[in-house]
Amino acid sequence: MANQDEIFAKVSATLVEALNVDEEEIKPTSTLQGDLGAESIDFLDIVFRLEREFGIKIPRGELFPESIFQGDPDFVQNGKVTDKGLAELRARMPFADLSKFEQNPELAGISDLFTVEMITNYVKGKLAK
């Protein structure tokens, strides 16, 4: 069973290839979009590469479930994620650290949840099954 460091190393290598960034730019707290410059099209590539690298299946929208918030008034009001939306995020992304986001749940901040560490935790959970 791979440990956190081994998984992180493989996730880093995957992101280096997918995003064409230097390995030293990749920290556990690096956000895919803000820090590493990922575009939405890159997310599909990352998912594909992670599946291949780790031999796991990643259902569409499971690792990056941002689609959930496109215009659903139950989940988002005035650019902020509602309590119901936060509950949904927690349910859909148990592998993400939402503590900082919950203090200021701006919809625009959702992309900051997608960190290298979040992907590492997600993969670790998948491998544990």
C-alpha cells in the first residue's frame, strides 16, 4: 500500500507532465489553477493521467465536482456558497480541507480547494478501497 509521500511524489510527477511546471513549484498546498496555472481543460488530462498512473477509476465529476454549482440557487446565492451547498461539498469532497473555504465561501474560491494535497488524499482513499 503506497504511503502519503509516495502518492504525493507520483501526483507531483503527473502534474509536472500535465501542466508543464517545474517539480519545485509543486507543494502540497499549491492550488492547481492559482499556483500551477491549470485551465479547466487540463483537469480532464490530469484525471486521465492519474487513472493511468495509479490504476484507478475516477468517475467524471468526482475529483473535481465544480459542475454542481453551476447556477443551482439551492447551493449558491449572491456569489456565495450556501450552507446547503457547503454540506453538499463536504459530502462530495470528503478528501478536501474545507475549513478555510467555509470562513468565506465565495463561489470564486472553489478553485482554491483543488490543491495537490487534495488530489493526494483523494488518490490515497481510492487506493485504500
